[in-house]
Amino acid sequence: MDFNTRYAKLNDNQRQAVDYIHGSLLVIAGPGTGKTELLSMRTAQILRQTDTLPNSILCLTFTESGATNMRQRLRQIIGEAGSDLRYCFSFSQ
């Protein structure tokens, strides 16, 4: 699924977070609320709207499964450039 199709499925608050690309953003939400999708989309938006290189972005998750899921989503959204991002899941262990 491409960026625009995924973007259309986000709610207003999620779209606002995806569009906020110049600075830090704290996302607090419960399980199953779309955090991984939001963070994947925000990462894709940063890559689309700025000259940021994929290998300069670090995506943090709490589990290896979360890192794998985010990597897969980013590959679907932005292609192989999603493989160039850095992922970390062990910082909380």
C-alpha cells in the first residue's frame, strides 16, 4: 500500500503527527491504536519532505517484533530505502 492510501486511513490526530516533521514528537497511546503505523508514516514523510538520508534515522521499538514490523511497513511505503534505516529494539531490555 502506498503512502497516500495509508495517509487517507489515518485519523486527524495521526495526520497531524505525521505532518509534524521538524522536531521531536512524543506519542502516547495504548495497544492497537496505530502507533507503529503512525511512526512508520512519519518516518516516510520526513524522507519525502526533507533531504534527510534514510541511514541517519534511528527507529526505536520495545521488541524485535516491533522493529521487524516497522521495517516491513517502511519497505512497503518507501521501498528499499526502508532497509537503510537503523532499528533498535533492545534498549529496554
